[in-house]
Amino acid sequence: MTRWCNRWVGRWVSLLCLAIPGLLPVSARAAPPDLGAIEAVRIATEAYIYGYPLVTFDMARKQQTNVTVPDAEHAPMGQMIRMRTYPAVDNHCCAAPNADTLYTEAWLDVSKEPVVFSIPDMGNRYYMMPMLSGWSEVIKVAASTTTGSKAQAYAITGPGWSGTLPKGVTQVKSPTGMVWILGRIYSTGTPEDYKAVHALQDQFSVVPLSAWGKPYTPPPGVVDPAFDMKAAVRKQVNALDIDDYFKRLAQLMKTNPPTAQDAAIVAQMARIGLVPGKDYDPSGLGAIDREVLKAVPKLALVEMGIHLKRQKTTNGWLFLTKGVGNFGTDYLTRGMANLLGPGWNRPQDAVYPLSQKDAKGDAYDGSKANYVVRFAKGQLPPADAFWSLTMYDSDFFFVPNALNRYDVARRDKLITNPDGSIDLYLQAESPGKDKEANWLPAPKGKFQLVMRLYAPRKTAPSVLDGSWTPPPVERAP
């Protein structure tokens, strides 16, 4: 936690502590707290941020697997999710969906037995299949640009597993029992291209190691009818009170243990009753400590939001090119990233510049202004696979519009200016028929932009070394 946040938390807790004793029963007032309210809040806030990816991943897992049989956007645990089109405009499972690829995913439990993930020969089709641990760390990336396009098979093994694998199957060691395969296969979005991608998707499979090479029928999923399948994952996580949040975190850490590098924060969490492998037990905390902990979710979310605002921007764009996907002990950046949306890629695989303000530093608002972003001749986003620019509302979801257009991408036939530059128009109303090819519809309200560079170029000009940066977004005259 930053020094600024420590001072802010300290002042807030001090005021709260003055008020709380009068609200507590005499017996509670007589029992001194073990830690002191400020220390309890400090540890709990850091623990909340530390655990945010794991709790978020589990919430996303529940929403995507809470079905008996697979459909276009869901599948039970241990089965493939094969999205047959770009995500629907009303799909609010995971924030910041893309309209460039067909998601091909699976949620796995490898805590008891390895799971074999098979990829077919992909030919010339771009694909990327990152495998992530429960802590949102990328543990392996099978992709056109990393492992090639030939058929591949991976046995994803959980913590402590030992054994032998079939010939031709490569081991991927996961430090957690929960694994998310968040795959993407490029598609132009035409019916013909969808059909070609579907044929490839149907050849992907996940099966328990014990069923490898044998006929296998996965069991039907178990549905929890009480689970909210519509509300956004982020909103459901952020609505949890601190007791529920820590109970979930403690339960999840039983099969998704912290790593050795987390020893320092694990020791701190034990002081508030959070011990890996055990249920959450705050009984050692004093009454005042437990009362002030109720404010921790709000404090932690504010801290992650502040961390986002403090990130360096260039031309109004924020892009993280160091440590993303493998965050190490940078828990605050990891939490911030998952607050934006779970499932971040390594920068060498994909970079997602984010813009929430125009060139003058004002927040985007489609009801107040029209905007334009100009790419100079030869300065389109340098990506070896493809690039796109996606419009999102204030919650990082697609913006409904008459064109059903949610991004502008390299596949589009964009109009070029006489000098070779390309203007993209970001506004709620049409810029005119002669410019609609370059129009990305905006809402009549707040919005934000995400650029995607898949397989970003490694030599200049490159977003990876800063020799290329996205151009500023200007208000249209």
C-alpha cells in the first residue's frame, strides 16, 4: 500500500474509532483489540488487493460454468466453451470483450488429476491460447507466434502432481488447482469465416489424463440456480462484504495456494485470521478491529483506482508493457489489472492501450463532443498479427449501435486521406455517408477506448519499447 494511502486510511480509521466505541456493548468496549484498528485495516486492505484476482477468477468461473451442457457462451467445468460469434452486445460476463476473435475457452480443476488440452493443426489461422493460474498469472501460451501452428497436446498438472505422461504430451505445471484457458482465434466476422473457425474450434478438446486416448463423455454440469448469471463479474465481486470476501478467499487458497514469493504477505494475513489451507477465522480480532474492517472493500477499490490514475500515459493512452501477465509480487498492479478485467496477456503476446481522456485531458463524453484520432501515413498500430480499436461504455462493455460495429480493425476497408493518413471518427451520430467506413459509434455519454495489438512488432516502430505510441484523440472541430 502506498504511503499516501496509509496516511489516508490512518486518518479515516482514527475518526471511525472515535465513533465506534459508543456504538459497541460495554463488554466489547472493555476488550482491547489485538492489532489496533489502523494496523488491522492496513493488513486487510493489502489482503483484499492480494486476493482480488483469485476471487475475481472464481466469480468468472462460476458464471461461465453454471450450466448443465455447453452453449455459445458457457460450458461446465472441464469442457470447452466455443463462442461461435463475436460476444453479444449484452454479454456482461467479463469486461472488455473483443470483436476480433472467437473466444475458445475452458475452466479446469487440476487439483485432483491433470487435464490434457489438445490443439489441432491451425494452418495459417492466427490463434492464441494462454493458460492462466487462479492468481491470473500466465503459465503457458500456445500460439501461432510461440509454439507454432502444428497440432499440440498439453497435460496441465496441479500443485504437487507427479507421474508419467503419454508420448507427445507436454507438461504444463500449474501452481493452482484452478486454470483458465482463455483462447482466441482470429476471425474476420463474416459468415464464411465463422464457418472456417468453427471447424477448427470443434477439434479443440480437454479431457482428464485418465481418459486420454479413450472414448470420453464428460459429466453434465451442476447448476446453482441462486447464482446471478446476468450481473457483471466485477460488480458481483465488488459487492461482497469483507467477511464473505475473506471466507471465499480462504476457501479458494485451499486448492490455489500462494507461492513462495508471497511469504511476506501470507504472514501478514495470518494476523487477521487468513491462513492458507484453513477457513477464515477473525475471532482473534477485537470488536473495533472487526467493525472497521467493514470499510476495507471500499478502501481497497479506491486504492486500486488511484493506482490506475497514477499510471503514466502518453498522448492520453495508458499501456502496460512490463510485468503484465507475470506480475510477481506487484499485487497492486495485479489487482488494478483485474479490476479492469480478468485474463491479461503477456505484453509480447498482446498489448492493450487504454484511453479514457482526450488530448486535453477531458473524459470522453459522446453527448458533449465528437472526436477524431488520426494515424499518420505508415503509422497504423504495428502488430504482426492484427490490431483493432474498440469502443466501450463506462463499465467496459460494448456500446449498442445501429451498425452493430464495436471496433475498427485492420480487416476493415478504411478510407485514406490524400496525404496517406487515416482518420477514425468517434461519435454518437454518423459523420456522413462518405466517412462512415471510418466511424466507430460512441454512446451519448461516457465512454472509453481500448486498442489491441496482437503479436506486437518487436522491432521499431514498436509499442514494446516506446518507439511507437498511439496518437492522441482530439475533439473534432
